[in-house]
Amino acid sequence: MGSLIVFLAVFGGAGFVVFISLLLKTMVTPKKFSVIEEELKKGNTKPALRHAKALLARNEKNPDAHWYLGECYLAEGRPDLAVAEYRYIVNTGKFTPIATEVKVRERLADAYYKLGQLDESQKEWILLTKIDPQNFHYHYQVAKLFEERNYTDSALRNYKKVITINPQHADSYFRIGVILYKKRVFPEAKKAFITALKYDQQNYKSYYYLGLISKALGDTASALTQFEKAMKDPEVKQRCLFERGSIFAIKGNIEKAIQELERAEKLGEEDLPVIQAIRYLLAKCYETNRNLERAVALWEKIYKKNPKYKDVAEKLAMYSELRTDDRLKDFITANNAKFQKYCEELVKFMGLEVQDVFLRNSDLVEINALETQSKWRNAKKAPTIVKIFRSPDPIGYDVIRSLYDQMRRDNAMRGICVTASRFTKSAVEFAQIRPIDLIDKEELTKLLHNIPA
């Protein structure tokens, strides 16, 4: 009997100790968790991490400890370590009021996305749509990831699911519009962007895409207005200015184009393809206005970023001579009146008698001239057509063929084509067996030094 009493006393005491220990755990742990939460709110990740690791050391199977450790890692920008903690909870299937399945899977999806594991991130969002089918946010995340992974048809289906649940979800209408725009389904894309603006008037990117659609359809007036509205969004402001500049350039309003493109260039180089396109078009506008120093400066910037960008290397090679040859520079940069005067002097130096002069555009002067075929006083004078180009573009077969056809129509005996650039192989071959003389930049430079300034 005495031994029984002793046995009960020992084991009863041990049970009491275990009970007290468990009670203390339940009292202390929530307090520790609240400390971690407070530290994380303050941005103090180091002490929060220390507390979380201490809790896990006391009970490495505690899902809540793993949850808070994952939160600490995520706050420190270490999503790879956070994934391991969240994954532990999912694998054990032991969810708690703190570490609920929904919260854990949401965090997993975010962490996978930060790691660039889009497929794994999407799997978690899909599982969440099964848990809560009416949560439009989950469907939206699934759709976005399909779009990022270039599964546009699947993305469209899921964006439409979002709208079914939440008919006023502006972002989904916007994304639908973007996808349809890229597919060039302009009418439906336009409807989507207009609906996005109906539910969110500050969705200024919709105006940007509406501008692109209007531009593609030839409605430049609407496009200019839409791009102007879209500029309220800093993310697309530079692109909008570029698009506006390109429209003005196409319409021939070079000064306005320069104004818009200069504003665009000042917005920085974060988007390299865009800034390269801006500088290229701006340089072209400067070239048109004969402001070659600025044009060359921009080509040099483009070349530094990408030596193979379009014809920039050729432009620099051509205009590099302007720095050492003032006569050629004056000829190329002269205003239209002076350019025409240069051309008349060139024709006279060739021994021709100028009859008619036509300034076809800022890069082309056409002159009808006469030359004497014989030294005899009454010799018949042969009509000659002279075309003088100062554009940097090579003169091709089509130009020389057109000159020859014009000679036949006008009964001209001879044709002369002068360029500040070069002639293509096909142009040279065509002229070789016809009464057409070709004068390239090298020969032009020599001629320029023999005429009055």
C-alpha cells in the first residue's frame, strides 16, 4: 500500500509538471509571436529572425514557427529560404489559425514569382482558385502568369473569368485590350480599353494603347489627343512623346516633332530600345533641318550603345568628312536658296548653260541645261538633265532608271546625276551603257572646291 502511494505521488507529480510546462508554452508562444510581428512591422528583421529561430529550436515541428521564419526571410529579400519554410507547412499539411492554408499558399506563390519560378507560382494560384473559386484576385493572378508565359489564349480565358466574378475589374479589361491589340484585333481591343477607362478613369495606359490603335488606323488627330492624355502615367510618358513626335514627323511638321522628341530624350535611358528609337528619329529630324552637328551627336550616342543599330554607322562615316571639309559641310547644311545656288554654280563649272532650275525638295535640285556639241558657232546645243542630291541615302537603280526615262521623254541627249552619298552597284551598271554620268561624293567634293563660295 505504501509503495502504491509512492508510485502515484511520483507519476502524479510528473504529470503535473508536464501540464504546467504545456500551459506555460501556450502562454509564452503567442507572446513571442507578437514580438516577431511587431519587429517585422518596424522593419527590424534581425531581431525578428532571432526570435523565430529560437521558437523553432524549442519545437522544430511547430508550423507557426516555420511561418514566422518564412515571413522573416521574405522581409529580408531571401525568397528561396522563405519557400523552404512555407513548403514545410504545406508538405506536413498542418495548418493553423495563424498559418492558414490560404495565407501559406499566397506567400508561396509570391515567393516563387520573386524567384522567377512562374510555373510553380501559377500552380499555387490555381490551387487557391479551387479553395476559393469566387476570389477574382486569384483568377487574375493565374491570368497574368499565363500572359507572362506567352499563353495568351489561356490568359484571355482567365481574364474573362475575373470579369464574370467582378464585372468592374478595370485591370482585366486593360489586359484583354493589350492582348487583342498585339493580335491586331483592333475593334475588340478598343472596346476593352474604353471599358477599362469606364471603371477606372486613371487607367492612363489605356489611352496609350487607344493612341496606338488610332495611329495604326490613320486617325492621327485622335492619336495625338490620346497620347497626350496617356502622358499622365510616368511609365508611358516617354513612349507617348515618341509616338507624338513620329506623327508630327510623318505629317512634315519637323519643328513640332523635334520639340516632342527632345522632351522624350530628356526622360532618361531606362528603356534602351525606346531611347534608341527616339534618338534615331530625332537625329533624322535634325538632319532634315540641316542641323547636322546635333544629328551627329545623337548618332554617336546610339552607336555607343549599339554599333549595328540601323544605318547609324553609315551616317557617321558619311558625315565624319564634314568635320574636315568645310565646303562639303556648307553644301549639305545650306538652306534651300543657297543649296540651289550651289547647284547652279556646279552645272556652270561643268561647262553647261543653265536653262531651268527646279528645287524639288530640300535634298534635290533638278536643272535643265544645254551643252555645245561642237566648237562651231552655229552648232546645235544638246539638252542635258542634271539631278543633284545631297541626302545621305545611296542612289539606287530606280533613281537612275527614272532619270533615263525622263531623258527619253524630254529628248535630252545626256543625263548627269550628282550625289553627296554613293551609287549602288545596280545604278552604276545601268548607267554604264547609257549617256548618263554619275558623280559621287568624292568627285562632288573636288568640284565644290572649284566654284565660288
